[in-house]
Amino acid sequence: MKNTSLFFVLFFLVSFSPQSINSQVFNANYAAVVNQCSSTNILNNLTEYEALGVKRRGTVALDNTLTWLKNKYLSYGYTASQIMEDSYTYTGSSAVCKNLVVTKIGTVYPNTFIIIDGHYDSINGTGTNDNGSGLVCILEVARLLRNIPTQYSIKFINFSGEEDGLYGSQHFVSAVVNATTPKMNIKLVFNLDEVGGVAGMVNNTITCERDLSSPTSNNAASAAVTNELITCVGLYSPLNTFLDRAYASDYMSFQSNNEVITGFFERNETTHKHTPTDFLVNMDPTYNYNVAKAAIGAMLHFSVVDTSLTNEEFEASFQGCIFPNPANDTLYINCGKLDRNYTFTLIDLQGKIILKKVFEMANQTESISITETSKGIYLAVIESAGNKYTKKVIID
């Protein structure tokens, strides 16, 4: 949504060794996931997004795009309990706008979030580049990370109201992030806005953005994660990188809240944004696909693929288990060979701790009442003497 002609910006070309920054090295497992990125999905999703029309506040097209996005996440295996609609209005309009928030819970730091975001509204045209291009990258990240345990929780956020002045992200920060008790703990916000490239040009470079604005207390951390992002681009995509500053997109609502931000933006900047000609025909879908690959690699790095014990490893090594599953009124914990001092935590799919109990000199088998717990899918976590075990639990 940016207009760089409004700014005098000093740019820096960035070169790097794949192993030079924060000891990041090529991870073959990450690459295997990145290589599952689908160019067909990118093209099809761009085509479908374009066909939904001009997505301005108060329009049927905006509502239909929200429904389209929800159906995409559901088709990837996310459940209704992981999907939240964040509704708001703003001055000058009576239209109810909605942000779409999809949460994937981390296994080690379930209450610390990596946010990957992009806006789904458009102005004057279908917005296929600005910002269908960012959305289709986020969808591929969500699809491929769905079944991969990550240590940090992830929120995939699709904002509305960006083109009218960042209203959706501003509302989310004030009404959700700062209204959470305690305040939502955000490790990083990764923004994707206008990453579709320009048809007929050589699109081989992605702009990586870091915070240079006030407050300045988060600038050093932003620079560090942007360096990590740059490295991920080199490790998991064929793209070059170009370093710029962050401005005029949804991450700025978080930046002003003193969160750590970074972002992607196309290096060759389209002349079609905010016009009736912002169409797929004026973009480079291969470039969009390569940006998606870079984003997937970066999110695997930022969220940290989990190495906690699997169900099988826990049960084989410590002869312990959580049962029954599904459960109705009571969960039982057999701690097996674990230390008898352990902590049990039950976390919902939005990252909220529902139940926490500390056991000291526990019995071999302990029972936990779940009669007051709503039906749904939860993450059960046992922590004992440096060991951590996580398991999905269904409560009927």
C-alpha cells in the first residue's frame, strides 16, 4: 500500500554469507518443507482473490473475501476454535469491518506469539498485488506449518481497514494485544504487503524492512530479526535482498506499541496499486511464489520447530501417558519414570491457559477434573526436571 515517492530513503544493498548471521545455517528439514510450496496454489489463490472484486469497507466483496479466507484455513485443517473474527468500526463509516485471526499454539512457549500478517482489503481495484500477493504467501505458510510442531505460537492475521489508514491493525493492537491480561507477549511481527512483482521486469530481489521509527527502543531488535530474515531469503529461495525501512503498512500499528517488526515488500514497485488495473496480468506470479518460499523458511526459523518429546518417545522413554483421549470428566496422568515433581498445563487453541496444576511428590497416577472445561481440542503439557512432553487432548 506504500508510495515511496513520498519519502527520501537511503537504501542499502545487502550481501551476506548463508552462515554469517546469528549462526544460521541451511536446514535440510526446513528446505524440505519450503519445497512443498505450490506455485499452482499461488496462481489459483491469486486468481480467486482477484475474482472477488473491489474489497472496500462495507462491500459484499470484502465480506466474501473474509469467508473465502476462512474456508481456506478450514481446508488446511485449522478448526473453528482456532479462528477468531475481530470486529470493529471506525470514525467516518458505520460499516462493521473484521480482522481474521488464526492461531496455532506452540509447544514450548504457547503464550509467546509470532505474528505473520497482511491486509485483505483493497481500494479502487481488486488489489491483486496490493495485497492479494501477501495473502497467498501467508496461506501457503499456514498450509505447510499446520502439522509441524513449533516452539512458539503463531497468529496468522488478515487485516481489513489497511487502505483507509491501518484501522484494522490499530484496533487489534488496542482491543486485543493490550487488552489481554497480561498483555499479549509478541516475539515478532512479520508483515507481507505487495510482494507480487511487475510483469515484464526481472523480479529477483525482495525488500526486507526494519524499524527506523520512534519509539527507538525496539529498533535494534528489529534490525536483528531483519538480518535473520535476510539470511532466510538466501537459504530457502533464489531471491536477492535489499534493505529498507518499515513504514505505512499494518506492522506500524505494532511498531508504535513497541513491538519488534520486520517485513517483505517488492523491490520493483508496481504502478498499478490503488487503481482499477491492479490485476494478476500486471504481476509476476513466479516472483510471488519465490517470496512465499522465503516466507515459509523464515517462519520455520522464527517459530522454531519443536524438539520436545513426541507421544511415542515419552511413552517409550518414561513409560508415562495422559489418558483417556478423548476425555469427558477426568484426565489421568501416569508419570511413569518421570520425577514425581511436575507441572501439568492445559492450553486452548487461542493460547490461553485453561488449567494449571503443580504436583509435588505426586502419586504414580493422578486425576484432574475437567468438568468445568468446555468441549474442544487442547494442548496438554507436562514439564518435569528439564523434560517436556506435549499432547493434543480432546474433551468431549
